Amino acid sequence: MKLKTNILKKIRERRISLSFVMTGLVVCIVLVACVIGVIVFTYCYVNSMEENAVTSSEQAVSQVRNMVSHYTEDMQGIMEMVRINMGEAQEERSEFFQNLIDIRKDVEAITVHSEEGKLIAYWSNGQELKEQIHTNLSYKKLEDEGLFISVPHVQNLFKNYYPWVVTFSQRIKTEDGENIQVSMDIRFSNIASYVDKVGIGAHGYCFIADTDGNIVYHPQQQLIYAGLKEEQSEKIRTYRDGSHTFNGVIYTIHTLENCDWRIVGVSYVDELVTVRVSGMIRVVMFVVITVVVTTVLAGVLLAKSFSKPAKELAAAMRRFVREAESFEFYPVKGTEEIVALSDSFGHMVLQIQELMEKVRNEEITLRKTELNALQAQINPHFLYNTLDSIAWMCEVGRTKEAIEMVNALARLFRISISKGHELITVKQELQHAECYLKIQKFRYKSQFNYTFQVEESCLGYLCNKITLQPLIENAIVHGLDLSEEGEILIEVFEEEQDIIMTVYDNGVGMSTEQCEEILQKDVHQKGGIGIKNVNDRIKIYFGEQYGVTISSELDEWTKVEIRMPKISEESYEM
Amino acid sequence: MKCNRKSKMIVFFLSIYFVINVCCACSITEKEWTGEHSKIQVAVIAKSTTSAYWKTTFAGASAAGTEYNLDVSFEGPENEEDYETQNQMIRKAVENGVDAIVFSAVDYNANVEAVNEAVSAGVKIVIIDSDVNSDLVSARISTDNYKAGKMVGEAVLSGTEEVLQVGIVNFDEHSENGQQREKGFLDYVEANERVTIVSSVNVNSTIEEAKAATIKMLKEQPQINIIVTFNEWTSLGVGYAVQELDVADKTRVVAFDSNVVSVGMLETGEVDALVVQNPYAMGYLGVEYAWMLLNDDKIRETNIDTTTTLITRDNMYAPENQKVLFSFE
């Protein structure tokens, strides 16, 4: 909890690095995925192993059952032959029994007892009968004529010979009407070697018990007899056929069809399932740890390859913020994304630096052009000529005109200077233009007329000072053909968001090339400023879409148009 | 260039890391699934290799060897007094690099040195049947010989005779277990006024010597009506002597251990009771304990008593006694 808040705090403080977040996230995701995977896998694996264990146990037990049932059928067949042969003559019978014992190594002896249990006849594999038999374990009084199979016991009929056997016995009626009992003692060697070999897992085994829970044959019989091992006989007796798990042991039980023996398979859950599963889990855990470690390494590597150059880039940006102009950018190496970022940033740096350069240049140009415009206004030639004209007027006594001329000149300069502001109202600009026209008209002895067509609404807007005057000057000096009556029309009107001012003259006109040339070249006419100066100032002030356009028809007319945005006095801080 | 070299280094280390991982994974799985170990070697060195008693012991040891997947070898001297040969066998086994020795000492004292040498060479010693005078033994598995002797005494006293004239035929007096049995017997019967110890002899553990000694004893002291004896060979010697002198009816013999002959004698009357040990369990437990010691399993008890059973003619064919008397091959 505390750790979490710490991390959150760190993130909030932006002290945490991208690499940490990335690695952490990836590791978390991989861990969660692995854990889920392991749980699901283990669950499925355990299930299938358990099923496997039961299945293999079932298989082993049913194999043994088939084998043992085959064997008991065999023995029953032999018993049947013995029974039939009992009817034969003494000698033939003896020969048959002796042959049988010689051939079948697992048959220890065939004995015939009277109803009272007295040993009448016997055939053995060469053993010497005891003179006195203490307790005849091969005899048990039978109540009916069915086949009886005894529990395992020691055969104690012969001298110094005590094999463990199972006795098959049957009661037979002889021709004389006497009841006799035929018994066959069978050693387990045949089934034993088979049962011994059957293993279920590393330590699992099969054994044979009867329905009372007595062990008929067990691969570790001697261990059980020596008291070193016990089987859950009581428990097994109560189990039905099938598989049962008790105390981590799987008991699989099948009962034989032809006798009351049961085949019991014993296998260990631990060994068949737990050990393998834990081994498997160990391997899986190893894989998971490997994956996680690999992920951490990969995450760190990835983060390093991304966050380190990112940090470099960020540092470069900070440096750029501090000292934009002198900043020199070296591209950062790293992943594709980083390289793209770096390239873009580099490009941006260049552009910004270019823009800054441009702005500075424009500023310089503007100051220069403004100064030029101002200087042009105080053009000494113009002043001399005008003053000459005034002097001449005074001489000839045209006092009234002289006064008017002086007034016009005074206003012209006042507006020109206009406290150093670059922008003045359209009204002032028009007054300026009118003053100029008035003076020029005196000077040119009324060889032209001029007209103003002004929309009242435009008067309040601002415009660059000394814009109309250069155009008018150009019209008078270059445009008008002084041989005929010149006409100059000045129009000011609104067009949507713009103000248009035009100066029209019906002079000599220009070719299209000339029109363009005028805007390109700084043409100084008698010290005056050119149309280019006007165009430059407007463009710097208001943008590329504004400025001066010239249209003309040779020998007919010329029209110079100024386009400016509407700028009200309120919106512009002087 | 610098960056390039760095990334090459990283790739190099990563590939090494993966190779190591794969190797580890392989080795783990191999170990898990093949379970390859070099087999543990256990030598069983007994007092003899010929008696039924020791054969059964070896059968038990062999069963444990199979159970725990061990290499078990069996050895023993020709006669049961030959501690020199036993010592040689121990030294040879140590030389051969066995991991544990399951040992039954012929001589309580004379075997000590060899046993201690083996222990200091790092070999675990588990004693079965017959003890040795050493503190370095890891575990002892045997019949409680004193109690077994007492059991012989009980069998003697259970008779209906008014006077019990007892003759003792014991084996090698240097063997610890025989002496313990005799002591247990004497301590139990001496207090009883019916009992008189008429004669006591120690013989080498062979049928012939025991037989001869018994015949001599019976001839010198014909009043003897009880003979007790404490191992398999002396039991047979006494049995044969009784048979030869034809005194089965008037002499009650309480003998030790079983084989087919002594069981036959029990049936026919030369021997009247047998105290039967559990040699199979001894052999099995001896090897099992050796295995547990070598696997660092916690052993709760280092002194294990195996069972002894008193068998008489009347109960010899009871199902549980069949299991004790007759080994299942």
C-alpha cells in the first residue's frame, strides 16, 4: 500500500522514468499471464494425471485378472480331468496323475482322502511321505460336491518339504458309493511370476485376495509374513469392484468370475501424480522465472533504447527554449520513433530559426522603408519647388492662392510626420493626398483634374500613411500625358473585410511587364519613394494577401489598387 | 560505432543467457525423468552363509535391496567363530567403496577395531542379530536376546514336570547374542525352585560339536529332562543327539530358530518348542536402515527389536505360525 502511494507520488512528481513504467507494466502483465497459465495448466495436468493413474491401474488389474482367471480355469479343467480319471483303473489312474505332476511343475501333489480325512492315495513330485502326519493341512472336509479353493497354507505331508500351496479339492462319489475327496496342491510359481512382474508406477503392484480379505498371493508375501508390511485387508474386503482411493493409495479391485478371488491393484497417488506434477511444476516454474527475467531484461533494454534518447531529446528541447538563436541541433540516435521525433524537431528548429531571421529582416526593412517614406516627404526638391511656386505667387500678388498653397504644404507635412505613427486614419490620408494634389495642381498649372469618390464609412479606419501620395505622384509624373487634359480619380470603398483605395489616371498606361516591374524594382523618381515601398510596407504590416496591384491598358488608363484590412482605431493600440 | 559495439555486446550476453537457460532446463528435466543415480552399495556381512536363518536374512536384505534399488552383496565366514575372516571382509568392503555395511558380529570385542575403522572411513554400520562393542554403530536391529532367553525360560517352566533338571548347550561364548539369551534364560528360571541347572556347555556353532557335547552331557547326567539351546546349529545338534539316544519322550528340548529339519523334529518330538526369530525382518530392516542413513532420513530409533515367537507342537500349524516357520519362496 505504502509502496503504491510512493510510486503514485513519484509519478505525480514526474520523477519516475518511462523505462520503469514500461518494464513494470510488461513484467506485471507477463507475471499475471504466467500465473494464470500455470494454474490452468497444473489443474488440467493433475486431472489428466489422476485419470491416467486410475486408467493404468485398471488396465494392469484387468490384465492380471484375465491371466489369473485363465489360470484358475486351467486348474478347474485339470481338476475335471482328475475327477474323470478317478473312475479309471488303478494303474492307468496312477500313471495319468504321475504324468500330470511331472508335466505341471506347479502341481505339488494330488491326494485322495476318505470321507473321514484319512489319506488313501497320493502322487507327488518325488517327495517322501512322513510316517506320521501331525496335521494334514491339505485336507478340509467338504460339505458339497463343488470345487473348493483353500487359502494359502504350508503343505506338510512330506519329509523336510514345506512348500506354500493352495489346495483345490472336490468331493467325488466312487462306484462303490463312497464319498472320497480329491485334492490338488498347487504352487503359485506360474501366476506368481506373472503377478510379480506387473507394476503400476514405480512401486505399485497387484495381489490376489479372496473375498474374506485373506491374501492368496502377494508379490511381497514374505514381507507380510515377516510382519514388515500390512495390507488394508479389512478395508479392501468392504470395497466393491472398481477403483478406490484411500490415504493416497489407489486400490483397484476386480473379482474373478469363476472363483471368489479378487485381484487388487495397489498404486500410489504420490508416485503417479504428485511426484510427476511437482516435477512438472518445477519445470514450469523454471520456465516462468526465465520468462520473467527475460522480460525484465528485455524491458530494461527496450526502455533504455527508448527513454535514454527521449531524455536526450527533451534536454535538447529545454536548451532550445533557453537559447533559441544560438541553438545547434545534433540528431539523436535510437529507435525509429525517436529518430522521427528527432528529425521533426530538427526541422522545426531550423524553421523557427529561419522565421526568426525573417522577422528580424522584415523589421529592419520596415524601419528602412518607413524612414524612406518620411525622407521622401521632406524631399528638398519638392520643398524648393513648392516654395518657389509660393514665392512666385506672392510676387504676382496671388496672395490668396499662396496662402492656400502654404496651408496645404503645412498640412502635408503635419500628416506626414503625424507624431511618428505609421498608421493614420483614411480621412487623414485622404487629406494628405488632397494637399499634395492641390500643390501639384498649382505647380502643373491645372493641367489635370482630380476627383475623390469616398465611402463615408471608410474614413474612420486606419491605413499606412503616405500610401496614396506615392501612387498619385506616379500618376502625375509618369501616367498623365500633359498634352491633354489629365484626369485622376481616387476611390475609397469597402469590400467585405477589406478597404480598397484606387488611384486611376487616364494617362499613357503601361504594358503588363512594366506593371510588374514597378512592384519589383525600387524606382526613385526625383527622390520620391516608389510604389514598391508602399507595397512592401502594407505586406509587412498586414500580410501577403494585401498590397498593391496595378492594372493598365496602354495609351488608355492605369489603375493602381491598394488593398488593406479594416482596422478600426479602437482595435489598434497607437 | 560505439553504440553498435554496445548492442553487439548485449546480443552476445543475451544469447549466452538463453543457452544457459536451455541447458538448465534440459538438465532438470533429464534428472527428473530418468532418475539416474549411481547405485548405493550395501554389503551384508553375516556370521555364516549356510544356515536357513542366514539364508532367510539374506532373502530379507535382498528384498529391501530391490525395493530401494540398491546393490546388496552377501558374505560370511565358513564357520561361525571366524572373526578374523569377518574383519577382513569388512576391510575389503571398505576398500571396494561400499556405502554401508550391515553386520552381524561373531565376536563382541574382536570385531570392534575393524568396525571402527570402517566408520572412520565414512561407511555406515548397521548391526543386525549380534552386537559389537562399539559406540560408532549407526543402528542396531536384532532380536531382544535377553527377552528371547526369557521366552525359553517360560517354555521350560510351562512343562508339567515337578523337577526340572536343565542342561544348557550354548554356542560360542564370545558371541554377544548367545550370552544375552543364556542370561535372560537363567535370570528367569533361577528363582524357580523346580529348576536345577545341571550342566552348561559352550560349543562351537556346528551340528557335530553340539551333538557330541549333548550326548556327552546326557550320558554324564542322565537325570537331565530339559535341554535348552540357543541357536540353529546347536538346536539341530541337540535334536540329533536326542534322536540318537532315543530319549525324545523323557527329554524336553527348547530350541532356537527354525529350519525344515528342526520343524520336522518338532513334529516328531525330538524338539518340543522353538523360539523363532524373524531373520527376514532383520535382513530387510538392516538394509532399509542403511538406505535411510545414507539418504539422511530421520531415524527415530537406533535400537530396533524384531519379533520372536514361541512355537510348540500344538500351535505350529496355526496360520500365523506357518508364516513364521516357513519362508515363502
